[in-house]
Amino acid sequence: MDREDATLIILAGGESRRMGRPKHLLPTPCGCLIEHLAGRLGDCFTEILVVGRDLDLSIDGLRVVEDARPEQSPLVGIHGGLTAATTDLSFVVACDLPFAKPTLVRRILSAASDVDIAVPVVRGYLEPLFAAYRRSALDTIAETLDRGILKVTACYDRLRIREVPEIEVRRYDPDLASFVNLNVPEQLHLLARL
């Protein structure tokens, strides 16, 4: 599988209140959840960044980027990741999406060829934490945060967006497994499927 000239940005922030422990360190058959995602998707990318706050994480081949802004929002992580990335194009994935399909990731990356953001639409909702972002989105993201707005999609109306419709998403991920996120301990049994 050829590597894209792109960066994988794994968002590992968040308080994990409902899970009761840091999600990025949840154990899987392939190491912690971060190691699993890096192994599952890493072959698609030239570099892998893990973005968060006080992560205390050291994994070969991964660069840890500390959130540089005080606000708590995935948008802060996206901003930090895009700032630190050495490529123009990045793919952002939340660390609690263990079933992310590499073929779908590649499709979304290809949809970002001439836009700032390519984002899938699943069950009628945008999935901004499983989307491709270009460096050209950085200033608008920073302006959004500077205005105290933390919702990830709040900046979308000022950027060139391509939505990847669910019918197309399902061609690469028929069961939408890529969008199954782990929020509570009762879901941990799902990791046995990896």
C-alpha cells in the first residue's frame, strides 16, 4: 500500500469522564489504543502525530504534540496537529475510533484534493473527527478559537468543504464500523473484535 503525502493526526485529548480512564491508553491486542490506530492506519501516511494534553506517551514512530491552546475542544487538537504537521494534507481521527477502515481513510483523503476539508456524512451528521484537513484551514480554525467558539464544525461555513455522502462511505465501510466510538466501560468488549 502506497503512502500518501499526508499526516495522520490522532486526537488523544478529552477527559474520558464516562470511560473513567484515558481512552488513548485502553488495552487492545496490539498495545494501547494509540498503538492500534497507528498500526491500522499508519501505512497510509508519511508521519503520525498524537495530539493532546499531558499525554505522557512515548511510542516509537509517533510524535506527541501538546495542545498549545488552553481551551478544551477537539478543535484545539486539530489546530495543534495541523500546525505541527510537515505535510499540507492531514487526516484527523479521534483515538476512540478503533475500527477505522484504511480504505475509507484513503477515499476521504482523495476527496480533499481541491478543498480545505473533506468530511463524511453519516446518519445525517458531519463526522469532523474522521476527516481530511488541509493546512489552508488553519487561520480560520485559529480565528474560530480566538472568538471563543469551540464547536469543530463552526468554522466550516468559511472554508471550502467537500462532504462525502453516506452512500459513498458505505462503499468502503458497509457497516459504518469506522464510526463506532468507545465512550463507556460497557463497550470495552468490542475491543475483542480487533
